[in-house]
Amino acid sequence: MGIDAIFDSRNWALVPFHFWSAVFFAFGCVVGSFLNVCIHRLPLGQSVVSPSSHCPHCQYSIPWYLNVPLVTWLMVRGKCRNCGAPISFRYFLVELLTGTLFLCCWLVFGRQSVALVLVYCLFLAGLIAASFIDAEHFIIPDQITLSGIGAGFLCSLFLPELHQAHSPADSLGQSLIGIAFGSGLIYLILRLGKILFGRQKLQLPSEAKVVFTETAVVLPEKEIPYEELFYRHSDVIALDARTVEMIDRCYQNVLVRLTPETLRIGDDEFDPKQVPHLEAVTGEILLPREAMGLGDVKFMGAIGAFLGWQGVGFALMVSSLVGSVIGVGLILAGRRAWSSRMPYGPYIAIAAAIWIFGGRQWWGWLFLR
């Protein structure tokens, strides 16, 4: 059987339509189980292939009969069968969400194109993994974003229908424009946000101790890695210190300025790499901050590869609306402070999913009528 026959909808129609509905839901739950592995391991730099599934608390290797999507979590009541440690509800949620979205793909596009269903399922799986990782760690790994750009480009070549194009060349062009428009637009917003909102003044408790280590600045209530603060060479951490203690000297009532390349304490200048530890006492600190991160830039490029520039425009508008509603709701509920950092990836993912299940029609109604 040739590849065309495999994706020929007429062959799939030989079996009742809702048999495949059940298959896609079950398949989605299995994929969701694998996504849980990715969500847990990718931010830690671990392999998603080996070792096999195990409890992170007691390292118990989970046998296949205790690794059935949805069923197992309910059966063990959200606890490890071996040590009794809690298993996050996220595992059940990701499996259910992935299965439901795969089912929706089949119900909406199954009679139109089996290949389109499978490509959208692949795309949605990436959105789910990126969203949960970003929500927990404020990063979107390159394994998802850069692989997504490549996958979207290749899918556009073999499935022009993905961009409603008439030829592979036209589809590839739409994908390239989407990649450039998505990543370029978000990068422009990132740089503009850096200019307008690039500094954040934090009020600290009186006589608060701020510690500068080799990898992070440690505040009284949190630790912030330098990689989250320094984006450009001109980014600066600044504070007026009552006292400064280094390994071999002390200062009083001086201005401390730290950039990626220079540490200035009063009139003295140092190489930050040669100062592994510094403690300062102050009442406030000025930190650089980003409107978005580079992960969002690459993430929107991947979305553009699959959805084209129109999908990018739609995702940007709708994600801003969704993010505003959810953000304000969390603030009003007391779950988040006005100045706290928020992951933007999940809102982009929600908007991209909306585009797949009807957003394209809304876009056409708004701009092409």
C-alpha cells in the first residue's frame, strides 16, 4: 500500500467514522502520557527516552500495567503505588487534554483530510508541552520551538492544504513568511518592551541583604538567575548599598552596578567573573526585565511555520486578550501580584488552537469580507 493510499480518506471511511473517533482519543491519551515525560524532563536537561517511566521520589520503575493513560492515575488515586508520594494532577490533565484535542481534530477535519488531522495533532501536542513547561519554568525549550519550526516547514512541503495552498511551492512560501513574520514580530515587541518597560524597581525590607553569586542574584524572598535578567550587554542591576562585603574588602554607602561584563562598586571596577561572591545591604534594587523572552520569539516562529502569517496575527491579538483576562482574574483573586512575572507561551498556544478550530473563519470574516 502506497503512502497516498494510507492517507486516502476513502480508505478510512471503510470503517465507521466514530471508530476512528475512539482511536484518536485513545491515541491522544497515549501521546499525552509521553508529553508528561517531556514536560518533566526537558527543563531538567534529561533524556525523554531513557530511563523508563519511574517515580521521581523513590525511583520506582513503573510497570506497563501501572502506566495506562487516565486509568492508572484514577486507580492509584494520584499516588505512587510504591512509596505513596503524590502524583500531580497535571499528569491526568495533560493526558485528558491531549486525547480531547486529538478527538476534536478528527471530528472537525476527519472527513476532509486524514493527513491534515495528523499534522494538527502533531502541532497541538507541541503546544501542550510548551504551555505546561512555560507555566512551570518560564522557558520554552529549543527542542520544542526549533523542532516545531522544522516540522512545520516540512509539513507545509508535503501538505499544501495546511496553508490552503494550491502547490507545495506556494505552501512553503506561506510557511517561510509565517516563520519570519512570527519570530520577527515578537522580537520587535521584545525589543520595544525592553525600551519602554526594561527596568523594574523592587522595594526590599529595610536593611535587606542581597547576595550576588556566580550564577544568580539572591533576594530575601527569591533567587533570580542572571540569564533571566541579562539580555543585552547594556542591561544593568543597580542598587545604593549601605554596606558591601567582598571576600577581601568592604564598602559603605556606595552605588553598585552590575552588567554582564562589568561590576562597579563606587569608583572601583571589577571583572564579574573574578568576584564569585558579594553581599550588599540595601532597601531597593533596580533590575532589568523583558516584556517577552527569546523562547516566545522562537515559539511564534514555529506557530507561523504551521499556520502562516495570518495565524500569527490572530494568535498575537487573541493571546493578548486571553492573557489580560486571565492575568487580571488571577490578580483580583489574590493569586498573583501586579508586578509578578507571567508566562506568555500558554496564551499563545490557546490562541493558536482557537485558530485551528474556527479562528481562520473569524479572521476571514473580519478582514476579507
